[in-house]
Amino acid sequence: MRHGSILILFIAGLFLMSCGSDELSRLRAENAELRKALEEYQPEIEAMRNMNAWLDSIDVNRHSTHDDDSKSSPAPRAVSSRLQDVNRYVITSEKKLTRFEDSLHQSKRTLSRYEVMIGEMEHEVVLRDEYIEDLKASLSVYQAAHRSLTQNTMIRQDSLAAMHEELALLQAKMDGLLAHLRLKEGDAIYAKGKAAEEVVKRSRATVAQKRDGYREALEVFKKAFSLGNQEAADSIAELEWRLLTDPELYLGKPTSFNQVRNEFQHAPG
């Protein structure tokens, strides 16, 4: 019986470990009920021990009666009294035997109920184990998916970083190309301005035509300078000075250099 109790408590402990808090409370209550049932079963065990002792006493009395009869021939009254004692003992024994049988049947029913409960617990433990294995499998799938997603995210981040770097390089190349084109354009415009200036210098045009030609060349030099041509700065300064100081090219009659410069800056065209 002790091994059965240990088995019940062991299975109940396993089941308690695999359940949630709500089922844990329920199983604790069932465990307490089992303990109580085991305590109630102890009197039945004690009754079985008493029955064994009673059966032993029957054997002792039977041997004692046989020994007394074999030693001497008792008186009829003594025999009658002895028979009455034996009859009462038999009646009492029959009652005890009936109680023992009832107790035994009750014990069998209780044991059967315990066996059913143990079977249900074992089945529940198996189901819990299967459920835990399913959860472990699902967790493994989720972990694999998470690792794959993380790797894909890292790959995408690396790809985005590479794309940004490539775009930055392309932008730098484009900026350099544009600057180079602007510089080339500025060089071409500067060359155009120098050609226009040279034409004015060598032509036999009138003063007004020369003045207009220099002004056109000046505007061309300014545009070339805005596009990055540094040589145009000297040409601009030289033409502005010529237009301000050459009496043939200057329209007014300045009394000072500042007046010449101011009048030129405010001149039409």
C-alpha cells in the first residue's frame, strides 16, 4: 500500500509541474482529497489486521479445545457451557466476518476509484507532454523564422547602405562632371569673349561701335567668370578700367575717377 501511495503522489507531482496556475490549484485540492482518502483507508487496513488476528484466535481456541478433550473427558455441564461459549464465539465471529467482507468490498471500490483517478492522471500527463512537445516545435519554428527575418533585415540594411554609398559616389561624380562642364563652358565663353575683344581692337569701327563691342565682351567675361573661369577676372578688370578711363570710349566729361566710375556704372546698356 505504501508503494501505491508513493506512486499516486509521484504522478500527482508530475502533473502539477506541467499545469498552469488554475489547474495547479485544482490538482492540489485533488491531492489533498487523495491524502484524506488514504487516511480513511487506514482503518480498513487495521480491520484486516484485526481479522487476521481473529482468525488466528479461532485456530488457537480450536487447538485448545482439542487439547482439553484429548486430556480428559469433561462433565456434561462443562461440555454444555463450553458449547454455548463456542456458539456465542461463532455468532460473534460471523458478525465480524460480515463486517470484514463489507469493509473489503468498500476497500475494493475505493481502490478501483483510485486506479481510475491514477489512469486519468497518467493520461493527462501524456497529453500535457504532447502539448509541451508541440509548443517546443512551434517555438523552434518561430525562432527559425525570427532568425531568418533578422538575417534578411541585416541583408537589406547592408544592401541599403551599399545603395546609399553608391548613390553618394554617383552624386559626387555627377557634381564633378557638372563642375567640369561648367568650367569647360566657362572656358569656351571666355574664349568667345577674348575673340570679341580682339575683333574690337583690330577693327576700324567707330568709337560708339568699339564701346558697344567692349561692353559685349565685358558681359561675356562676366558670364565666363560666373562659370568658374578665373582668367576672366583679369579681363573684366581690364575692360572696366578701359571703359572708365579712355576718353574716346567714355561718354561724359568726368572731373574725377570716381565720377567716371559712377557714371559708367549708371550708364544705359
